[in-house]
Amino acid sequence: MLKTFELALPPFHFQIQTDLPLVVDNLKAMYGHGLLDVINGHTHLAYIDYKLHITHTNGFRRFYKPQARFKCDQYEPFKPLNHSQAFAMLEWGMNWTIASYEMEHVVIHSGVLARGDEAVLFPAPPGSGKSTMTAHLAFNGWRLLSDEMALITPLTQSVVPFVRPICLKNQSIALAKQWFQDAAFSSIAKDTHKGDVVHLAAPVHHSSDLIRPAQIKAIVFPKFVANAQLEIVQLNQAQAMHQLADNAFNYSVLGDKGFNTLIGVVERSACFVITYSDVQDVQAFLEQEVLSQANDIVGEHYA
Amino acid sequence: MLIQSILKQGVHMHPFHDLSGICLYNDNTTEMVTLFVQATHVERLLGGQSPCSRDERRMLQSLEDKGFINEHSLSCLKHLS
């Protein structure tokens, strides 16, 4: 049976329709009170930004090796996947939706965490250990704004939260289950194109965590290398811009506003590449070095 | 020669505060490039005051080909012997 939910996930409102029990169970586990049941057409939110569907494929494939298909406002960006991967597909579909359609913010493929209201961006390609590091920090005194995309208000240093589950892959799944035994995990999506995937519900300590912006103070490009000592390389602004632009989705659509936003972020941030194997080393580096240096840079810039 | 004078209309330039380079954004094509040289160095090359290496020549030619700088801006280049 097709069920409809509304999901208030600041700064967006989603409507999600699904006939897959696996998706319903995982949505409830991951989003808790933010997920609102639409019964008999009775809606809760004043408006919807995006209408998403994740449903069984029709016909014969509903019974033989069943598949799930994702649609955003009737557009189907991906080929169907095995129905056991449906929740992961919905999460990826939400990423695709924002990356493709969001024009109010400059969108960067990046983890974002804040200490108080001082944010650090972690732009990185898949396989860099970004999500494992994000999960560790989010459960150890840092505020998660996003595991996947930074939404920057144009022409400011302000990044707004888009708090979603953290996507863990392969070996990091067992590690996270060992670290965070009381946390909520989604069911496992096996053998996806990223390997085995599990989502970890984001820790939200205060309701304001979902809406309170933070100011970008630093950009750290992380790279996980097994057994490596922490290695830190400070980037100059041209190097940082070069790498940041590689991870930016929509600056070209926003025109000079997007360009000037990226420039402003780079000019006012401390920028590093780090190679690491121990997330605790990274946390110490961020807290003892990065944020203090970042504040010096901001002071110097405005001096 | 000032670099601004040879940028095509719709091309924005930002010289980084730490002098590590410049960034150009072309509004017409939405392409962005980062150059790891200062604007003054590019100006000296284009004005013929500094000789131009093969890599620098390639970089400037690429800027012309991609529509960041006006055609015929490279006429004054002095080649490194």
C-alpha cells in the first residue's frame, strides 16, 4: 500500500511516497519526530519543496528479483535497484535532488561540523573516510550540520544545517556500531555500487541544531590512509580554491554570486589537507590548531 | 599592461589576498580557472617585460582559447630563448 509522509528537514520540506515497508521502517528509525504521517490526505506542512517517490517496480519484476525505483517530481534520475537497497537509494536521491535543484545556496560536496557556531568544511571524494570522521566528531562534542553537502548562504561565511543520517560504508560500519552502541542504524544495503552501506541517525542534542547556522572558519580536505601518522599540509588560497571548486555543485548556475561566495570562503578560512588514520588525532588537531588559527586569519582579514 | 584591460566582458578576476595566485570566472561559459601566478606576473608577460616559458605560453593560450582574454592579447609575448 502506498504511504505518504512529510519530512521537515530544514531548510527543505520533502513529501515522500513509498510502498516499501523497508523504507517506512528506516525513515522512522532515522528521522523520528521529523517524519509526519499523511493520513487521508491530511497534511502537516504549509508547503513542500520536493516530492519524492520510492516504490516497487511494476509488473513481473514486482515478484521476481524485486526492484525499487526513485522519482523526484516524476523525473527518474537512476536505474532501478534491488529493493533491499531502497532506503539507501532514497538517501542518494535526496542528495541528487538538492545537488540538482537547489539555487538558494551555494552547494558543496562536503561534510560540515561545528564546534559551537564555528564550522569546518570537509570536502572530499568517496573513499576518503569523510563519513567515519564525521560520525566520530558528531558523537564527540561537535555539531553535525551535514555529512554530505554544505549549503552556504551566498556572499556570506554562513553555512546552514541540513542534518541527515551519516552514510557509512564497508569496514566503517562495524567500527561505528562498536563506537556508538546506543545510536540508531538503518538496515544494511548490501552490494551497492559503494559496497555495503548503512545509515547512522544524526545525533541532535537540541532542536535548534537543525536550524542554527554556523560560520565557516576552516576547510580541511581529509584523506584516510590505513596506519598513517597524522600529516598536515597547509594550503595557500589558490590551492584551496582549486580543490574547493572541484567539490562545488552549483556555483556556475549562480554565476558571479557563486564565484564570489567561494572566493570569500577561501579568503577567510584556514585551509589544510590532512592524511590520517586515527580520528582522535584529527579531533585534537581541529580543536587545538585549526579553530585557533582560523580565528587569527579572520582577524587578519578584517584588520 | 593591466590584466583587467584584456579580460573579456563578463570575466571576473580575483587576486588572492596571500598572493598565491588569481582566480578567473567566465560568466559567459560558467568556467572557472585558478592560476598559481600573481596578476603582476601575467601583466609582465603580456607586456613583453618578462620572457615567457613554454608552460606560461600554453597557459595564456588556453586562457585565450577558453574566452577569458581577448583575441590577439598574446601578440607582445617575448619567448624564453
